Amino acid sequence: MFARLLFAALVCFGALAQPLKVYTEDFPPFNVLDEQGRPSGYAVELLAQLMQEAQQDYRLELVPWARALTLGKQMPNTLIFTIARTSEREAFFYWIGPFANRTTALMRLRDSPLRVGSLEEAKRYRIGVINGDAGMEMLRAQGFVHGKNLIALDKRNDLIRLLQLKSIDFVVASPNIMHYVARRAGLSPDQLSIQLILNQGPEGFYFALNRQSPPELAQRLQAALQRLDERGSLDALKRKYQIE
């Protein structure tokens, strides 16, 4: 009996001691590559503080969001961020957070003549989303169809570019993030206009740990995030990156 308990304890310790595989995407100002090509941003800095606080080694890689989401759902000891917590994703992850508020909106170019009052009306138009994003899940649940009125892209810069080219009519995304992407693409943020607010709860952005990982690891990370929050570390980073 003692030998079996010792073996189980060693297995658990080994899982916790392994470097955590962490995946994220280009999602400014939460996660972005700096001028030297290194991951930076509010959530990237918070991740570094979180892992130091939890005494957890990790390896971070930027990949397209659809790939990050697939890896996060399938691979134990894998963490992905910055992710919206939705009912479709609930069973796949332990949720660490929230560490920021989330708003999702239907947006258009300000000079566009198109107007809609509901998602049902929006089905007449081409809506750009990020592949695998919570916005895409929301629209699919409302009956939008890929290739017809739902255009899934891998890069947010392409959402802006296709809006300007009138290849899509609206985008579904976070206004704060799209304003940041617009500036990066040389477009003034005030050229984007919110048409509809589309939030679906639970609200907030999270780190998501694959559900096949040890629950003790999730508890340790959540406790570490709570300590950082109590010390004011999250507020300091939000001020630095102008996160609301």
C-alpha cells in the first residue's frame, strides 16, 4: 500500500515539475511580438509573473489561434491564452482567472453605409472573424455559415485589410483589440464604429489549462494569480498597457 501511494505521489510530482507547454496568438495588446520578434504584452508579462509566483517552468510559443485552441484541448500539461470562457469550451479546461474584462462587438468602418439592428439582420452580410475565436463560435451557434456570411481568417490585420477592401462588411471582435490592430495597420481607431455589443457570459479573459492536467496544478496557478492580484500586480500591468 505504501509503495503504491509513494508511486502515485511521485507521478503527480513529476507532472507538476514538467515544463508547461504554453501557446498563444497575436492578440494585441495582450499578446504580441515586439520589434525584436519576442512575445510581449499584458498577458505575456502576467504569465511570466504567474509562473514565477507558482514556481512553474514553462515554454511559450506563438501560433495561429485555431492551432493553439486545438493543442490546448488535446494535450495534457498545456496552457493557452488569452482566451474567452464560453460554454462550448468549458469542459476542455481548468480556468485560471479572469485577468481582464471582455467585450465582443459587431463592428464596421465608420464611413460604411451598412447598418443592422440584430445578428439576424447581419446574416445578409459578410462577417469577418478570427478562426477558432469565441466570436466565430457565437456566430455559428446563431446559424451563420462558413463561406456564405461567415469569413474566418487567421490574422486580425486581415480583418482590417478586408474591411478596407470591402471584401467583408463587418467584423466580430473586441473593440479595444481592433482599435490597437487598426493603429498598427495605419488606420485611425476612430474609423471603426461599433454596431452591436454581442457579449455572451461568462465574461472575462483567462488562462486555460488542459483538463487532463493535474488539478493540483490548476489550483496552484489560481492561487498564485490571486496573490499577484492582491499585491496590485495586475493593476500595474493594466495601467502599463492601458487595459480597461
